[in-house]
Amino acid sequence: MIDWRAAALGAWRGARGGPTVTYCLIAACCLLFVTGPVSGLNPVYGTGDELLAAQSAYFRRWGVIPAELTAGVPGALLTPFTALFVHGSWLHLLGNMLFLYVFGAMAEERMGPVEFALFYLGTGYVALLGYAVAHANSEQTLVGASGAISGVLGAFLFLFPRSRVTSLFPFLFFLPLRFPAWIVLIFWFVLQWLAARAAGPGPGVAYLAHVVGFCVGFLYAWGRFRRGARVRTPAAATEGDSQP
């Protein structure tokens, strides 16, 4: 569910030199996805088995393989950075970019572009590294910006706890309701934590990376901004029914 008033406000801010890092991150992820083998739009990768082989090689080259990362395989230490710009499906990409657009813009305005860029990359790296350490023997490839975006959500919780966000909850019949950010984000974090406890190192969503990223993002914002005045004015924001 998209709050178009918030979207229009974000576009207006962008036109005035607003959250340019957030927009550049979104553009980079979308461009790499469309031109890569996963989207199915680039004919250079072929079709059928040829396309599947190209996708598998693409993930293994640019994604995080925990067993290789923890074993110190040459080049593996860079994969937590490259994996942040690789996504496994259209739904994966669009869900992550929606969250980054809504929450990243406000976090970037609070931190500034340089600090936000370093925060995003650093949090994402730590989130993927944390998952790799917890599943050190896993050969499954891990990709996506979810860990970094979870860090943005954690920072948002500290910086804008009273902002009201529009959310869809299945048990409330998917009605679009507005809640304070602290309720929505804590609820989201608890779901990720419970899912991480139940999930293993096999294929699926890396919930543990979400948990690690969220905690790192919140602690960074707490350490960085706790002595200064937090933003008290409720800001327009929205959260969709998809999750990073």
C-alpha cells in the first residue's frame, strides 16, 4: 500500500536535492537487476537451461556464500558489498526498493548523504557477515539489500518513533491503517526474530540478516544521535505489505 502524498513529498524533496543517495541506490539495484540474468529481459543470457545456468553463476559470483566467506576464500570478503545490489526476483527487488524509498529518504535527510551511504553499506555488510558466521558451513548463496534496509528500519525506529506509517496487517483483513512507527517496526522486528529462530541455513529468506541489520541500525542511531534532539514532528511515511 503506497501513500501517494508521501511519495509526492519525497519526489518534491528529491527535486530540491533531497535524498540523492537513496535514489542512486534504488537506481543501481534496478539497473543491475534489469540488465542481469535474473530479470529475464536481457537476451544475451539466452533462455531455458542456458538462462538458469547464467543465473546460478551470477549468484555465486556476486552473492555471499557463508562457507567461502568464513573460510577466507580470496575475494569472498567483498561479496557482502556486491550482494547488496543483487536480487533474486522481481518481488524481492520491488519489496526492498519500496522500503528503501520510504524509510531511506527520511533517514538520509537526518544523517546527510555521506554518512547515510557509509551507514547503509556498513550495516548491510555486518548483517550479511552475521548471517554467514551463524551458518558458517552453508553453501547457499545469499543476495539482496534486506540486511542494509533492515538497518535503515532500525535507525528509523530511533530517529522517528512517533511518525505515523500506513500498514497492512493480514489479521486485520489487510485494511490500510495508520500506526506510530514504533509499533509497526517493533512488530516487524519480532516477526523477523521469530522467523530467524525457526529458519535454518537452507534456501529461503535470511531472517537472521534482517535481525542483525535492524539491531546494528538502531544501535548506530542511538549512539550517534542520542545526545541530540530527535525529530519530533510526525513525518509522512508508509509501509507496504511486502517486507525486506
